[in-house]
Amino acid sequence: MSDTSGMADKAKDYAQDNPEKVDQGKDKAKDALDGHKDGDQK
């Protein structure tokens, strides 16, 4: 379980040091979800 905790700490550190990358990732995820929803509606 300590391995998971260590990975979470590294992820939090990376996110704090690279907020622009986090925003890009969120935008890509949102676009992917929006695209999937549009595909279902057609």
C-alpha cells in the first residue's frame, strides 16, 4: 500500500510543479468525453 501512497505523492508534486500540463490534460479529457457523447447522439 505504501507504493500507491508514494505514487500519489509524486503525482501531487508533479501537478503542483506543472499546472499548465494538468490544465491541458483536463481539457483533453473533457474533449474526449464530449466527443464520445456527440457520437452517441448521432
